[in-house]
Amino acid sequence: MTFIMLAGLAAIVWSLLTLIRFLKVGFITKRHLDAILFLGSLSFAIGLLGQGMGLSQALSVIQSMPNISPALVAGGIRISMIPPITGAILFSIAGVFWFILRYLNARKQEA
């Protein structure tokens, strides 16, 4: 979960630094915009990886126990959904920043 938050927060911080750069210089390079999407998608990918690892561990425990409650399995699946949902939320925030900055940059270059 920590790596997801680090990647997502890096995307948000990079977005804010890019916005500050845009306000100072007046344009944004494609590299800066691509970095926002990369860091946001990295948080989502790490979330999916975290879910896979969590499900793998849960399934190995389930396999070793003869009688297991369906409610316990459902609770484990619910908990395993937290990392990808967190990554998706951070990716969405990074995507909104990316879209706004791309729009501002295009509008500034047209003028």
C-alpha cells in the first residue's frame, strides 16, 4: 500500500510542479505530461500487483485449512480489492491533472 501511495503522490506532486512551471514559463513539454500519466498508471499497476500477491497468500491459507467459512473468503476478497481501488483513484486524479495541463498547454500554444 505504501508503494501505491508513493507513486500516486509522486504523480500529484509532479502535476503541481508542472503547473508551477507552466505558470512561470508558459508551456509544458510532452515529457512532463507523460510523466504524470506514467506515475499515475504505476500506482494502479502496483495496486493490481498487490492484489495478486494478497490473493495468492489468502488462497494458500485457504488451501491448508479443511473447513473455511464463505464469509471469511468474501472478507479476504474484499480486503484484496483495496490496493487496486486506491491505485485507480490515484490514477484518476493524475489523469484529471494531465487532462487539465494538456488543455492549458494547447490553449496557450494556439494563442
